Amino acid sequence: MLKSDLDLVFFYSGSFGERVIGNLINYSTFCVSCAEACTYCREDKFNFSGNIKGIFKLPEPITLPEFIEDNVEDYLPKNIPKADIAIVSEIHNDLLLELSHLLKKSEIGAIIIPIETPSQLAMSQIMDICQKEEIEVAFPKPFCALDPDEDMPLISRFVDEFQIGKPKLKIRLDSDRKIVSADVLKSAPCGSTWFVAKQILGFDVDDQRELWNRVSESHHSYPCTAGMQKDWELKDTILHKAGYLIREAVEDAIHPDDKE
């Protein structure tokens, strides 16, 4: 079973945060996508519930004023437990800025702020705060784009020890070039990689159109929680970016010798 001694704390307002927490805890009813066809592929692989030291659900941004000028701290928890990494998802910009100041008091050394929907995130301000406080910070867009970075050792440990971030698979083919096994080496933080791996079993890898259709259908039906609005930076939707990442993981696993 996977293990890590990194402690995590979550601040979130939407369903995506709940999906990531559920994936890390890996409770028995978390993944129900295969329904009666479930083979319990995730059972006994990991359970990081002991690493989660705090979960704080904050008000959704739509329920708050566009700008919170006074008493921002009233919307944030009074006592934040000590942890190594904070994962912050879908909270109001002003709360995020205030939170960036507060986290150092809890000895938090890194913040991961996944971007699942296009937003006017105060990224440069957050980076300035984190640089001043000597806190690592990453803004993966989407969360399943997160890769290790030698300049961010804590975040790299998170990716490697929890084995979540940019998806990675190990695929085995039979003599007819059909997929007979697909092992998850690294999962998207929402857990969708496990479902896709199950759904591509038996497919002929030389029938690329059918295989990519199955990958796309599985990724959408899990479902991926990334947004379908066009992102100005990607010049595409964030959901499509997530789809390209899992397709790339399948392609790399089928042709490992071709990867640079």
C-alpha cells in the first residue's frame, strides 16, 4: 500500500475538492463508475485519510460579494492545523489572497491551487506572497497536469508519494496487440485514470480511432469535472486539456520506447 508522511489540509468550495479528497481516502463507495462490473481494482492500493489533517469547506464565490473589502478573515477558519501542503480549490479570490498570508503560521510549505475552470485568478499576487513567505506554489491547469518540479521539492514529493498528478499507465498487449492489462502508475487527482484504464481493456491498439473514442467516452462519463468554457491561455477548454493528457498517457504506455 502507498504511504507518505506528508500532511495535507484542504480548502475548497465546489464538488471538485470533494472528488480529490474522496480519491485520496479511497473509501469503498468512492468509485462507482463501473457499477456491477466493478473488479475492485483500487482496493487496498492506498488510503491517505491519515495524511489529511484538515478539511474546510468555504462559501462558494457566487454567494459572496465580488470584492470583499472588510473582515475577509471572518470567512476563513480560525484554527488551521499544521501541515506540509495546502490544496486550495474554487474559493473566492479575496479569500485565497488572505489565506496565502495565513498558511505560513501553520508551517505549511507548499500550496497547490488547481485551475479547473477559467477564472480571473490573482496569480501574480499569490506568487508574490508565497515567494515572500518562502512557500512553494503551483497552479496546475487542470490538476491532472501537475508534474514534479526540481524547484518545488515538497510538491514533487506530493506527486511521487501520493502518485497523483499527470496520469501515467503501464499497458501490456497480447500477441494480437489487444490491451490485456492497464495498470495505473499515477492517477489524475479526481481518480478518473482508474476508470479509463478499466474501460480500454480488450481494445486493439492499432485501431486508433476506436481506442481514442473509448478513452474520450470514459473520461467524459467518469465524469471529468473540468470546465467546458474556453480558456484564454489554453485557447481550448480545460476539460479538453484533461482529455489530451489521459490520451497521451495511453499513447506513451502503448509506445514506451518512442517517448523522448
